[in-house]
Amino acid sequence: MPLLNEGTDVWRPVAIKTLDDGTYQILGPMPDDEEWTFAPGSIVAAQLRTFSDGEEQLVAVLRA
């Protein structure tokens, strides 16, 4: 999950539920000191992203 208002690109792993149509529901809770791009409960589309350490992870990219 991309975090907002951090001053630099910051990502955090979050729990998701895979839905039958290939989208994902973001599960919570969101910590009080973070602002996620997509709030818990949001239904999103995701794509694989390769991070600087070479690891590939699903990343929420838009509301579905």
C-alpha cells in the first residue's frame, strides 16, 4: 500500500481479500499515524510491482 504525506515513497504491506472478479478488498485497520492511498474496505485493482530489493508484490493501483 502506498502511504501518503510521507515526504518520500513509502510502502507498507496490508491484508487483502481476493474477490471472485479478480479485484481485491483492502482489510484494516489502518494505523492512526498513517494515511493509506486506499482506505480499509476499498475494492481495488492491483498489479505486480518489483521493488528495489528485487521482490515482486501486488500493489493497489486504482479503485475498482
